[in-house]
Amino acid sequence: MLRISTFGYACAVEIDRLDRQVTHALRINGRAGYREIGTVLGVSDQTVARRYRRLREEARLRVVGLPNPIELGYETWALRLRAAPDAALPIASALARRPDTTWVSITSGGTEITGSVHVPASADREALLLQKLPRTPRVVSVSAHCVIHNYVGGAVGPDLRDDSLTAEQIAALAPSPPAGGRSATHLADADAPLIEALSWDGRRSYAELSAATGWPESTARRRVQELFESGSLYTDVEIEPSLYGFRAVVVMWLSVAPSRVASVGNALARHEEIVFAAATTGPSNLQATAICEDMPAFYRYVTERLSQLDGVERIESAPVLKHVKQMGSVR
């Protein structure tokens, strides 16, 4: 059992093997029922329900339902904003409230904001990326670089820290593909209230989704199943990394020889420290997020593994000081 006292919590939170298994199960299938998870883990559905509720209340775990930008053909843009120290948090909070941002963090001594925004390929990039960004003299600089390939993280799939379940358990929990293959179902404007509801809680019941959308429960059930089966929606899990013993979250920008970008990106996807990696446009061509036990562990990762990858020419890193938004909606 891991017992950790973290800043912002009234008391220590105990995380044991079953908590890890439940969390991993939810990463595999965020809408799996308590009975389904309990059968795979060898415990009762009541036990799974109790653990899930405790993780929500004490560890701030949240399952969120999100549009899949890859399947939908959206462009993803990585943002970096530099602001005056006293302006960083309100600016980051304003970005976090936008429905098109998927994560927003404060790094670099509290003066830099990093984030990600999804833009429909047919949208006006200039309006979305420039005119809608906070317009204030407290923002010193803004840069936005397009993600051109995803290697790990988000809709691509769980990272290698998820090791609590066996391969057999993962296979039993993974959503079954539809018999006729994925349908061509895509998001429509009418789905907006459904997406909003799932972005707050990806495990909302069909009755709750019916109330949120005004649709009959049968319609809500059918539409949710269509969107998940087509890949237009996926679920992910938010939880504080420090609860699992990881206190160093670091965003990195790598300059890699063009001929080695793919091999380095694929190598990063195999590193258990890396929870996100993607190729981008801009002065650096790979962006990654590492989660380590502490900064000495991050040092060892950079010097003993990352820097040894053939083609890595330059590494810029910035520790995350505060997650303002991980994935789901915030107020």
C-alpha cells in the first residue's frame, strides 16, 4: 500500500493494488460497468463501486469522454504563452475554460503557460488561434505549433505506467469492435450537449445523459454507442500523478535530426517515463511529457536514456508547477 500526503489534500490518501487496478481498468474502458470490472479483477461490483467513489472523492480521479481529434481529422496545436508572473494563473484559467483546449499547465517558474488546442481542419485557424487567445499586455509572447504525428498519449492509447493489469485482463476489458467494423458516424452540431456532459463525467448514466441533452434515454444510449464505436469519442482518466509516487512532471521540446524523428518518437513511446509524445512543426520537432518519481530521477532519465537516442540534438525542459486543466471541462 502506498500512503502519500500531498499538497492540497486534507489528509493522506492511501493507494493500494486494487486502486491501481481499478484505475487501469478505467483507462482501458472508461464506461465499463462495475460488474464487468469486478469480474475481471475477481472482486464484487460493490467493491469496485466503493473504490471508484473513494478515488473520485479523495484522489480526484475523473473519467472524461472526449472527441478523438485523430479520428475526426482535427488539427492539434501546441501552445506556449509567456506572461507576467501575476498574470499566468488567470490567463491559464481562461484558456482552461475553453472547450477546445485539452490540457493547460503553468511551467517555468510560473511565467509560462503550455497547452493544447484542437481545431477542426476546416476552421479559420487565425481566428481560433490568435483572435481568441487572451489579448492582454500581460502576455509577453505566444507561439503555436501544429502536431503532425502522435506517438503516445491521449487518443493514441495508455502509456506504459499502466501495468496493474495482465494482458488477459486488458483484453477482457477492451471494448469489442463492432461486428461490421467501425461506422462512418461523426460528431454533429446536435451532439454538443452530449459532449459537454461527457467532458465533465465520462461515466454518466444514460438517464443522466438524457436529462443533459433533452433526448429520450434510448436516443442517448444509441448515440453514445455510435460515437464510441466509430472512434469519434474516447475516454481517458484524470488523476494526480503524485498519488502514485510521481512528483516530477516535465514538458520537453526536442530538436531531432529530421531523418531520426520517427525512430526517436517511437522510442519515446516505449519509455515508461513518457506519457505523451508527438512530432510538431516549429523550431523543435518533438514535444513530450515525462513523469518521474522526482527531479533526480528525471535527471537520470535525460542523461542515461533520452540523450542517448540517436538523432537527439537539443533538449529543452520545463517542470510543470500546476495543472490548470488535464483533459475534462473546468469552471
